[in-house]
Amino acid sequence: MIRTALLSITISTGFMMAADKKPNILFCFADDWGRYASCYAAVDGFSSANDIVKTPNIDRIAKRGVIFRNAFVNAPSCTPCRSAILSGRYFFNTGRAAILSGAVWDGSVPSWPMPVKQAGYHIGKTWKVWSPGTPADIQFGQGENDYSKAGGGKGSFGSFSENVMKAMAAGSDLSQAKDQMYAQVRGNFDAFLQANTAGKPWCYWFGPTNVHRAWAKGSGKAIWGMNPDDLKGKLPKFLPDVPEVREDFADYLGEAQAFDAAIGELLKTVEAKGELDNTFIVISGDHGAPGFPGGKCNLYDFGVGVALIAAGPMIPGGRVVDDIANLMDLAPTFLEAAGAKAYNGMNARSLMPVLTSTQTGQVDADRTWTITGRERHVDVAREGFLPYPQRALRTHDYLLIKNFKPERWPMGSPLKVTDTSEPDARTLEDDTRAAFPDMDSSPTKGWLINHRKDPAWQWHFDYAFGKRPIIQLFDLKKDRDQTQNVAEDPSYAEIKQSLERQLMDELIRVGDPRVTGDGMTFEKAPFTGPAANEGGKKKKKAKATK
């Protein structure tokens, strides 16, 4: 699949020409959601947690439009992933926006929201678009186009399960407690629509953070009636199939159901205004599950594979496509949908030909691979703020990952954990960032660390936190969960060589700083060191205590 930079030309497509008016654009984009929706249970062809989760509103959009079986983020970390989506560039080509903590948006890097506004749209966003990063949500005009007054902070939808559980403890019944959260979704969306006094087509980014940790422990069952034991035998191989992990995963799925319920509130409003048939709806998330092995911050499918569902005018419904899509392709797609001007420098290309096709299966013969990668996620002073640089090539049949610094810890340093006899379980569950900080704090993480010396679970611990070889290769037809590295198997030598060459050729062609020049761009300031913390501001010295 050849990705070429797009020229600055006005796009004229069958999508726009066939519509009576420009479509509204509704982009529902959840933190850390991964690929969990009940509509995927019917298309996966294997048993998984999608058999348990219930997402009727997302399923409704899937029936109206297109489900992508093979959609991937460019980076499994929220800020760089979003940098790619907003710019249409590989994350590593977005300057200092290629990292998470300490990210700064380079004003010379264009993004799609403002051109959509210039094309005649009323634009707005609620909650997260691009953060952490400085200036926050600059691509959407920062506060100028923000509609979040109906709910923010700890009392908002972003802490859904915690707030619902607190409300129930204070005497509210379950439906009342949920509706307090849904009212925020409705209020913010209503404010956005009411501000459109000129009656323009609109573009709304709905970015809830509730699927991001933390969640209330036991909330999957308490709020959604989800029995954790129903997940037995349905978790991927790399997750310990034990009660503690099943409960943690059920709580995660509960937050996915809350995201679905919020989408339902948006759809009710759009439908009530008679705009559903003229609204281009895209639903996805910024990477895989947080606080679980192989998820967020990993280039395995569990970390970079996401749901992608779209419906709208000129999109034939009821289709499942196999094309490999990278979410950075949404930038030119949204520009095309809005009839806006494209801009120079994009590595992505529009998904519109796939969306408007009547075909199922593989639609575009060139969409058979994609590139993913990561650099630095969180700041870890004791490691000198160094990244864990990876790039990967994902095809239909194989996943090849190149670890450029295999001597480093992929999830960050163990710090004190491996130096102590037996850490306190409660402390680890409350704050496990002290060890392996690129995996979010979670009951699952605490359980793994506490069982690191148990021979029955040693493999799972090593899978989650252990150092990795320079090259990892997985045969997806034989190893769906990507647990068997065949890179050193002689029978795969030719495939390994071919895939690694393809990966490196593409990285060189598009100017990835990790492989061009001295390859040390991301190892030096301003990408590393204390100056990278919090948008380039040095940390304030802690006050001395007596």
C-alpha cells in the first residue's frame, strides 16, 4: 500500500456530489476502548469477551454502515495516537507531539478540524481531543470550540462507574445514578447544537475518558449485571484467567457499555432533529486496554487493534470489510466528507473509497498492511526519561515488531519491585506506577507482580514486563493471540527478512527520525530529560519537609 503526501487541492467526490447537502460529522472517540463491542462477536469467528459485552447503540450504527475487522491506531499511547489522527501523519512525523508526557504541538503541523470549520462547518468538542499536551486541544481551537460545561472534573461522565457507585451509596437508585451521567452528555451536545445559530452543517468530537482507568472495583457487575465468571475461557491467552483478572476485565467492559449508552443519547438527539440520515458517524478509540498485559503501550493487536465503525450518507450498510485501516486515515476522510481542502504532508489516505463501496471483504487491494510504533510514554526520572522505541508491520498474516532498544524494559523499569521480598498487595493495587510505569495501575497489574515468583504464572509475568528481543514475529493464522515468537524459526527466515525489509523501507521513505540521520532524535532533548516534562516546563522542586 503506497502512502503518498496529498496535494493542497479541493476534494470533489461522489460522496459530496450525491448528497443534497454537506453531511454532519459525529466522531465518537473513547479513551483506551480497544476493540470491544458486541457487533464484533458476530464477525470475529471465535469466542472472546465480545460475547459478553453489550453495545446496542454501536451495533445499530454497524448495521447501518461498515464494520472494519482490521483497524489499528498508529501508536498505542493516547497523545501520539491522536497526533496521527489529527494530522494524517505517522505519529513519528509530528515533531514533539510524537510522545505523551511533555508533548508540544508544532504549529507548522496542520490538522483537519480547522479546515473543516473553514469549509463552512460549525465545529465543537466535548472532553478529550488531544491531551496531555501543550497547548491542550489546540487543533480544535482549544476553549473556543469546547462544550463541556454540563459536566467536568471528577464528577463528570469521565469517572462514570465511580460516580454511579457513589450516587447509589448515597441513596439514588441505579437508573437515577446513570441518568445523572447521561444528562451531562445530553447537556453538552445540546449546548453545541444550540450554538449553531446559522444552521451550518456541524462536526462534533465526542471524547469521553471513562474507559480510561480508574474504575470502581466491581462496577461491571454492580452497574451492568455483568458476571465476571462469564469471561472464563474467553480472555486472550496472555491474561491470567483468574477471578481477580476476570473482575477487572468485566469492570473495563462495563465502561465500554457506558460509552455505548452515551452514544445512544447522542443518537436520540440527532434522530429527534431529523438529521440521522445526513450524519456521517464514526466510532472508534485511541488504543487498547489499560492496565492489562499486552494492551496499552504495546504493539500487539491487543494494544493497537481498535474498533472502527462508520455509517452515513452514501455508505451502503450491513457490510464487514477486511481492509487494513490505520486511524490516521481519518484525517483525509473527514476532510473529504466535509468538502474541505487537503493539505501537504499527510502520510494517510482517505477511507472514503472503502466506505462508499458496495463490496464486503477486501475492498481496496492495496490496503493489506500498516505501520505502528511508539517512543516515550510516561516520565521515569530514574531511567533518564528514555523511550522504548518500537516499530511494527502488521499484515493480514503476520505481525513483525522491531524493538530498537531491547536492553531496556518495555513497560519501564522494575524500580524497587524486584528488590523487595514481597510487596504489599493493597499498595500495589492502589499505586502500581512505582513499578513498570508504562502499564497503568490496576488490580491485574498488582496481581501479576504479587505472583511473579509463582512458577504457574511466571510466563504471564515475563510476557507482561520482561525484556524482548530485537525482532518478534507472529504467524497470525496459527497464533491469534501473538504469544509464540517465531523470529528465530528457520522456516520463517525468508518471511522475516522480507517483512523487516518492507518495514524499514517504509520508515526510511517517510523519514522516520528513528531510522534516519543518526537515529537518535528521540533520545535527545527536547524529547528526553526533565525539560520534556509537562510541555517543556521543568518540574518544581518539592518543598522540604521537616
